[in-house]
Amino acid sequence: MRRLHFTALLGLTICMMVGLILYNSFHPADEQARHASQAPSAHKMMDNYRHQMAARYATLTTDEADRSVLAAMTLGEKKGVSRELRRIYAVTGAAHVLALSGLHLSIIYMLLMRLTLNRQRSILVQTLILSMVWGYTLLTGLATSTVRSAIMLTVYSLLSLGGRRGQPLNVLALTALILMLADRTVVYDIGFQLSFAAVLSIIFITSVVDELVDKSWMMAHPLVKWMWDLMVVSVAAQIGVAPLLAYHFGTFSPYFLLTNLIAIPSVTVILYLALIFWVTPFDVVGELLVGVVHILNKVLALLAQIPYSVIDNLHPSVVQTILIYVGFGCWYAAVLKLLQKSQNIV
């Protein structure tokens, strides 16, 4: 099993390295034309609905910052977000919650599963959930990270119907293959690289950390488990994307863990309230929605003022970036060996 894991890791790592090298030497000439060519009629319909919802947001508040962040987080409309707001979210390590990603889609999927009482083996339930998942993915513009998440959720849903549990690495590799078969230039997409690096890191690091904690004790303390899982996933994702962020943007956010402990629960509440707001006429829901966004913006603005909230001007070369990932791989292999030795001793 370990050998299969390392084989999958090696294959995915090679794909990521090749994409990084190619990105450094070749940039697609017309990225916008590529996106515009995908399902134009469906895009027009979803664009109209997205604009209607954005207009409805405009009636909730006159604060441009709150309105633009709300539209970005729930509809994928980032055009109205000011440069200062982008900087605040970037330096605090919260840029991934400002732009739609697999995180947002996973939150929605988990909500839908809870509403259906986790009926994973019901064909009707899974069909309805996946229809909503893909509808939201289309509504928000088919961003690479959300498409990746939608494909993975679809694969897991199909496996659950057959009473099987998919191996995360196999599902991730299949998702990468599907995306590259659909569009070979997707490997140049920064969102593609960051999304897969984050998920790959989460898969490997959480598998190691799970062996270090008492699962029965964690299950008996759900709040502690929730905090622990949030911290582990945040650290794991940051380890996976930090070299790429440094390479593409030249920055690193030391306070990313503190930011995620605040931002991710806030985004969960924002998405839940947004879904309710879309299907109900109650103004109080919209007021709560804007209030949560306003508080999040203010808190992140305060965090951005803390000294050393961002380390910039990094810009490692392609070789240095690859060597960092190689170092992470060596660290992971060493930790696995230590765990195996400790288990043998016990």
C-alpha cells in the first residue's frame, strides 16, 4: 500500500514539476478565449442569473468593500474587489477564501449531505446533490479549482453508490487526467497547480497526523476534533502551496493559521446564509450576511497591520521550487519510517 502511495505521489509530483517548467517557458496567448469557448449558451444563462444575484446584493449595503467581497465569495465575481482588499486578503493568507475554490464547493456539498441525512447510497439523493454541485460550479464561472472539486465529489458519489470508498490519491489522479484530457493547457493555470498541490499535501499529511492522535478521544470531543482538523488541514494545505505562492507571487503569510481559524468558519456561515438568501425573500438573512462579511473584512484588515504579516520578494527559481518539494518528500518519507519503527517497537 505504501509503495502504491509513493508511486502515485511520484507521478503527480512529476506532472506538477513539468507543468511548472512549462509555465515558466510558455504562457497561453489567449486565456480568456479558452474560457469563452466553453459552453457559451450555458454561460450566458448563468451569467444573467449571477448578475441578478449581484444586483440583489447591491440592495443590501452601500459599502463597496462588503458588497464586492460577498459577490466574490459566493458568485465568483472578483471584478469589484479593490486592490487594497486584494492586498489585505493576500498578506493575511486568506486569498483562497476570497476566490472560489474547492473549499467553497466542499462546504456546500457537506451542507447538502446533512440536509439529506447522509443518504449516500440513494441514487436520487446523489443525483440531486451532484446536480446542485455542478450547477453552482457553472454559475460561478467554472474556475479550475471548483471544477477539480466537482469532479472529485462526483467520483466519490459514484463510488459511494456502489458501497465503495475511493482512494484519495487515485481520485485526485483521475481528476487531473480528466481535466488535462478536456483541456491540455490547464496545466499552465496557476489555479490548477495550487489546487492540486494543496489537495495532494492534505492527503499525505493528514494520513500521517491521523496516526498520531487518539481517534476515540477525538470522536468523544467533537469541538476539539473540529479545531484540530481545521488546523491540520490549514497547515497541510499551506505546506503544499507555499513554494508555488513564493514562485508565482513572491510572498508568504506567516499568520496563515490564525487567519484560517477565523476565515474558514466565517466563509462557512457566509455560504450557508447566501444559499438561504438566494431562495428566500427575507431581508434579515441578507442583513446577517452582510454583517458577517463586514466583520471578516475588519478583522483581516487588523491582522494585515500586524508586523511581519507578510514576507515578500521571495521569487525562487523553478529549480529551487522543485528542490523545496523534493525536501518535503524526503521529510515525509523520514516521518513514515519513524512511525513504522515506533509501531514495530510497540
